[in-house]
Amino acid sequence: MLTLLPTARPPLAYRVPWRVNRTDIAHPRVANRSFEPASGVRAFVHDDGSPPGSEHWGLVMPGDVHELCLCDRDLGSAIVSVAWFRLGDDEEYLWRFCV
């Protein structure tokens, strides 16, 4: 016979801290719009025409903005992945956006 195991409540949803300004499509600006810093932040760029690229931003404080240069990329196929950790948390988070 199967017995249900006690489980903890699932964690509350976590709002992605990033907002992207695409005013200049070749230079999207990624801002931390949360109230907490993000640590170990990296941005990875993939497209159909170039080898993958990456940038290491490290600790990104609330309000900080980082600009990506995608001038040599195929903007029609470019995908940016942002990976980070929350302070005090060992979970790695990943968020992707298209330009």
C-alpha cells in the first residue's frame, strides 16, 4: 500500500529581476529591477551565424544596467540567456530573451 509522504509547501514564485530595453536592438540594455542583488551573473549570446559568446557581470546591484553589443550577431536569430544566483541561495536561475 502506498503512503503519502509529508511535503513542504512549494516555494513562492520568484519574479525575474531583469528588464530589457531594446531601443537600440544591437545594444540591448539589461537592468536589475529587483530590490536585491544578483550574484555570479553571466550573459550568454547564441545566434545562427557566430560561435556562442559570453560576458561575466559578477554582482549586479539593484538598478545596475549592463549593455550587450550584438553588432556582429544575426539579430534575427540571437537569443540571450542570463544566469545568476540569489544571495544566500545555491539555486542557479536562468532566463532567456530574444532581441
